[in-house]
Amino acid sequence: MRPLDRLIAQIDELILGKHTQVRLAVACLLARGHLLIEDLPGVGKTTLAHVLAATLGLRFSRLQFTSDLLPADILGVSIFDREKGAFTFHAGPIFSQVVLADEVNRATPKTQSALLEAMEEHQVSIEGETRPLPEPFFVIATQNPMHQIGTFPLPESQLDRFLMRISLGYPDPAAERALFTGRDRRELLRELGAAMTPEGLAQEQQVAAQVHAADPLIDYLQALIRFSRESGHFHNGLSPRAGLALLAAARAWAHLAGRSHALPEDIQAVLPHVAGHRLQPAQRDQSPADLMVLFREVPIP
């Protein structure tokens, strides 16, 4: 069994009945992207983030976002040391390899923006000094549905930093029964060992980045992007950054399948999760963006 297969199998033991979502989350990390998990409270969003960090053997920190959270609570702060007669910087929880931003949309926009530079540049600028973040660096954010009380919508610039957005949903009856009759997930999480080292993850990321994308596949990717911009179905089309994210995710999905080349099916598998939070319907009274129109109207080369 490949290390990636062992990794996914170990996560599946704790996140029951969500094999596709687990594969998408792993593909997101293989593509060096950040992950947004949006769903109702209590369906396992935070548990999935904990399990991903534990199985990859990465240094983990958790930030509970609330309306009174300040940027300094995330990035860190300099405190005057009387003995040294100088300010000493105390790093915040952002200086970890996996940062769980729990319920990120409960914080104010000012606090949310503290993540922007970290997610894009893998560094933070504090008090005139730029400080690099550890590698690898992932942000896994959870988000409550916008209709719930006490939430602040993430701006489009913030959403665009997340390579994927996934939802877990309710478990099926068999998985839910196994959850009721099995051991406590928190107890199992404490016993969970790493299924892969950070060095092993870096190697898998390099292999995923080298998955071959043939010219016809690039043609298909460009056709999808062009349709999103010109069809009139969406308020704004996909940006070049979104296209790069879609290609990286498709390569990672192909690598998970054990292939050294990407297929149109790989793009179709990841597109709803890469484009869903980037595309908005052209008419406000429409339902959420119908991404299936991309598959119906854009032929595969």
C-alpha cells in the first residue's frame, strides 16, 4: 500500500463515511493549498483538521475565532523585557505548520485580514519586520453557514486564498450508527500516530506538482475559464489564480489515483470545490452558482 493510501485509510477510521471529502482535503494539501470547511456545527469540521495535522506529523495550533479576537492574538506581539531593556517578540499561533482557524467567519474583517499575507506569502510583517512562517504551512479554516447569528462574511479576496472549499454534511445511517456505538473520537485522536512524515509529505507534493498535463487538458481548462467569464451565468469569471489552483488540484487528484498524468475527469472532480466559492450567480435572486453548466456547455477535447 502506498503511503498516501495508508494516510487516507487512517483518516477514514476517524472521519466515518466521508471518503470523498477526506480525499479532497488530502489533495488540497498535496497541491500546497489552504482548505475551507463550511458546514453546520457538530458534523466533524474541527475533528478533520485535527486528524489531518496528526496523521501528517505536523506542528499544530488552533485559533478559536470570536468577535473580540485581535490581529495580535494571531500574529504575536512584542513585549518590553525590563532585564534586557528591549522589546522581545512573542510569536503567535500563526507560527505553526498547520493552523486551524476555527469558525473563521465569527471574527471581524480586521482580524480576518491578518491571515491574508500569511496565506499568500507564507510570511507575516509585524512592526516593520518580515518574519517567515514554517514550512510546510497550511491554514485549515472552518466556517459556519452565513445564515447563523454572529457571522461576518469573508471578503472575496480572503476566499480566493483558499484553494478548496468542502462541506462534510450529515453522515449516512451506517456511519452515524458506527459513530454512536464506537469509541469517542477525541480518545481515538489522542492515540493517533503519524502516517507520514513532513519530509514524506514534501516528496508527495513534488510528485503531484510534476503530474503531466497534456495540451488538450490545458485547452479544456482554458475553455472552462473562458466560459465562466463570457457566458453571463456568473457575476465574475475565474481568475488566472483560480485556473492555477484548478490545475494544481487536478494534478493532486490524479496523483491520489496513482496516475502520472491528469485527465479531464480530474478537473471535473475538483472543479466544484475549487470554483464554488469563487463564482457567484449573475442574478442575485438565483440559487447558488450552478457549476454543472460548465460541464454541460464546455465539451471535453
